[in-house]
Amino acid sequence: MTGPRLGVVADDVTGACDLADAVRDAGGSAVVVLGVPGPDLDLPPCDGAVVALRTRTAPPAQAVAESVAAARWLLDHGAQSIYQKYCSTFDSTDEGTIGPVADALRGLLGPGTVSVGTPATPRAGRTQYQGHLFVGDRLLSESPLRDHPLTPMHDPDLVRVLGRQTPGRVGLLPWAALRSGDPAEALARLVADGTEHVLADALTDEDLDVLAGAALALGSGAPGGRVLLGGAAGLAAAVARAGGRATTGPTDAGPDAPRPDGGRALIVSGSCSARTLEQVAAFDGPRVVLDAVALDADPAAALDAVLREVAAAFGSGDGPVLVSSTADPAAVRATQDRLGVRHAAALLEQAAGEVAARAVRDLGVRRLLVAGGETSGAVAGALGLRVLHVGPAAAPGVPWMVPATGPRVAVLLKSGNFGAPDLFRTAWEVCP
């Protein structure tokens, strides 16, 4: 059997799950592999294989090394195209990883390779026009993402942002060119003029379908080179749609995957996004606070105290119980000023993973909802998850996942900005 049509290198876990859900929505099948795969890891048959890394805020050298290793593994397993997945809000500082990783993957694919992509994902309210990224009806720089604790986005001009991360020439495929009579020709002219990274406008899913067709046509006719696809879940779904009928059987929830057998429900929230703040505020069940200052003073004692509170909360039922470090921007800044940005984040991520792992091991938790990309990565690592099958979605881009092997749990790993305000109450209705 041939390999997956689309091999994806994702810079965080929740983005990987979002993209896998989009491929599934487009009629394909997808699996998520957590971390750089070892050479002996088997890849189940699928249309989209998504390797979920934790490189969005990693040092660029680490991000490059892990991304190249993941892409090599995907190519070795027959991936027909490589896709660089980054956030639909382009979360990345000037010292960030999107540009360096794109350059490294272009080098891996061979001379003449050009990257073509867009973060636009209309189903999540992300669109790009004249090179500027919009979140709903607001410029990125006027959205709550301007206050992101690790990757504050103050410049909505993505051509400018990416241009500060790569020595390669960055060009724009504007909406007018995309909707012209021959968008493939417009894209080919950009490349012929020396553009090495193309960022494309897109306002609708139809725009993404046009872009996917143009990019795939460029790749099929590029002498001595290939196209590195890139962006968020929107373009990946369009590429899946362009492929026609799925070539593999369904992998929904994994026919051979171990199934959770009921059990308790736990929410671990580390995102400080505006939407997660709403979801935490709307949750009316028992909640336990993860405090970075207490963790810094005595990690073991602070974790034991949190687990005791969680156990006590389960005394009155199977939950869900919320363990949260989510806070408003002012509180986040105060903690960062006291402990340092990276140290505070590392404390909370490690604690979130430990709480989840101990709750599964000792407290009978079998259904686990995690909010936030870094938090989800920490939890998945602590649980030892490796390959996840895509299950039913609780919201667009927010699927339940079932591990192919390992603990019998259902996990929902959600981007901070995704889901309705009542998600922490309603997600359980479709849990496998």
C-alpha cells in the first residue's frame, strides 16, 4: 500500500489534532503521531499522517532538527507531500521557528523547492487579505493574541513577520491574483521572479481549494524541485479535498485501539486565551488551581496538594473536575515578572502533565480534556501517548482522540482559542 498523501510536521499537539480533524472532515483518514517517531514505529494506513512536535516556542535549532527528523520519517514511510503546520494565528516571535523550519524543510526536499502556504482557516474565523491576518473581523494585532504570554502578535503583516525570520525572499499571492483566471500562472510567476516563500491570501474555503490546486500544479511541474506546503488546518483540508476519494479505510477512533471503559472525567486548562478564559468562567463544576508560585517554592508539596483536592472533588461523583492555571493577562504578567516567562511556563506545563498522569494512574480518570497547546504537549508526554486515532469532534478542530496503544483513555487536546464557551460542559456528549 502506498504511503499517506499528506505528511504533516506540526509545531504543537493541538494544531496537529485540528489538522487531523480537518482532513477527516474532508473525507480522508488521519492519525497523529506524538513526538519525533522512532525508526521502528509503524504508521497505520491513512491519507494524512501528522507528526505532532512541541517546537512552536522551542529554540530554532531544536525546532529545525526535530522537524527535519519528522519529515524524513514521513518521506521514508511514503508521504507524497510534506506540509509544515503552524498556527492559524501565526504564533511566532521574530526569533521564532516558522521561517527557519521552512528553510530546513525546503533544503530537505531538494534544490528549487518553494514553500507555499497560508494560515487562513475560515471555519475558525482566520482569514488573510493583502498579506494581513484577521481573527474574526479584527486584525491579528488588535485581537487578544496581542497579549499571548509566549508569542505576542503585534504585527498583522505576515509577509513582514516571515521576512524577519528567513533570508529567503518572501512574496504575497494576493486575493485578486488567486481569484484571477489563472491562479496557477500567477503563482508560477512569483516563483519565477525568485520568491522562495509564498504566503497566499484566502477568505473562504473556495479560495483555499483554488490555492491547493495551484500549489499542487506547481509541484507537479517544478523542474528539479518540489513544493513545501504550509499553513494551518484550512489549506490541509483543501489539499485533502483535492485528492478526491480516500485511499484507505476509515481510522475513526481506531478499530483496534483500546477503548476507555467509562471512568472519571478531568479537565486540565493551561491556556490563557480569551476563549479559554470564557470556558473556565462558564464551568460550574469543582475546580482546583495550579499556582506557579507555589510550584516554584515546593513542587512536590504543591502537586500533592492539588491531587488531594482533585481526589476530594471526585468524592461526590465522576466529574468533570477542572484543574486550571488559566489566568487573565495582568495576572500572567505578574507571575512572569516574579518567576520569569520561561520558568513560569515550564513549571505549569510539567505540573499539568504530572497531575494528568497521576489522575489516570491513581484516580480512575479515563476521559481527559486539555486546553492549550503547550499544556497538551506536556500531558501527552506524561501519559506516554504515541499514536492517536481521530474520533468524533466536540467542535470544529476539537476532536476526541483514542491512543492506538497505551492507557485506555479518551483525550481531547484543544487549542486555547477553539470551542464554544460551554465546551467544558458539552464536550463529553460525543466522547468515545
